[in-house]
Amino acid sequence: MSTMDIKASVQHQFGQVAANYSTSAVHAKGRDLEEMLRAVPLTGQERVLDAGCGTGHTALAFAPQVAQVIAIDLTQGMLDQGKQLASDRGLTNVVFRRGDVEKLPFAAGHFDIIVSRYSAHHWPHPDAALQEFQRVLQPGGYVILDDIISFDDFMCDTYLQAVEVLRDPSHVRDHTAAQWIGMLEAAGFVDAQVIYRGGVWIDFASWIQRMATPEANAAMIRTLLDGAPQEVKSALQVEANHNFTFAGAVIRARKP
């Protein structure tokens, strides 16, 4: 699949389910989001970019504590949901606009902080996105990246990626924390480190419904989980009703 096909798949997939993500409890709150807000001391003067904002839950969490948040996403439907949420909360310092994390429409040094939550596993070329983050950040600025992370164990990694792509064909890859740190360092960031690790509990029924996953694919995921080796079931904490737990991490890095 070409890069353009992947990005078109993201827009198609999320365009039809945007309203589901607007009300998703997994995306609207969580300990990981709280840790993102605590990752860097905020003065109230910061300009923040939310890269791959979805329906804007992260942007809206940062908005009351900073000067401005610009939230970008490929999918207009997601942006429209975010605008409505901002309006409902009376937040006027959030700007939603279409944009590609791999080709940011901003001048060098425009932002103090870049945040991204549950988006990076859709990026075809994360190294290109991180190079763009390096370009548009002020010296001394921070990246705070929050995503599902994969396993060093190859078997667990294989099952995780299979489950993800069956549920969502626009999925590219869940990287390990070490891979993210390596990519951040290769892009010129320093002090890259995991500042929080936690599980993301998944209610299987709502997880499938939120993405409008075809029943045939959902059945294949259930079959995979049922037949998975014990090490995979343990890593994903698979329950009898197919609920399970992703591993997640918040990673912070600084531009020199």
C-alpha cells in the first residue's frame, strides 16, 4: 500500500466514525492524559501543536493551561467534532485545521510544545514526522508522545499488529518504546525517555463498534485471541469475553 493509499484509508476510516471518537471515554480521559499535562511545567504562554488530534481531546485538555493550541488532523470529520467540543466548553484558544504530520504547514520554531496521543500508529513515516517536529519547535521545546506500544517479544508483536490491522485497516504499526526513543534521537532530540507506562483496558464490544469493524474481521480477531499462545494472552491480559489490555507509554523528548 502506498503512502497516499494509507493516508486516504485513514481519512475514509475515521471520517465515517468521527462521532464515535468524540464520545469515547478511552480518548477523552485517562491517567496517560494526566501525565501528558504534567510532563512539562506550563507557564500559560506556550504555543502547542496537537499532531494527529482526532476529535481534539488532548488539545482541549491543554487549552486551559496554555496560550494557544493548534490541532491538526488528516480527517475533516474528526476536526469538525473537535470544533464542536471546543465550542461546547467555551474554549476559544484552540484552532482546528487539516494538516499532515509529515509535512507541517508552519514556520520553523513556531511551537513550544508538540503533543500527540493515539495517533502515531497511523503515521506511514514516523521519522519524517519527527523531523518536522524538530523543525517547527523552538530550541528547548518538547515533544510529548503518547501511544500504544508493542512488545520486544516477536510473537507478541505479531499478534498485536494483526489484531490492530484487522480492527482498523488504516493502522500502520505500534512501535516499541525503545524504537520511539531511537527515532527521536535520530531526529536530533535529546533526553528522550519514557515518563509513564500504563495499561489501556479495551472493552472489546465498544472497541469494535467504535471503528465500525466488519463482523467478519471481528470474528477473526476473536479467533486469533482464542488461539493465541499463552505468552500472548498473558501479555495482552486477554479475558474470557475477549476484553484485553494494550500497553501504553508517554515519551518525552527535548529539542536542544
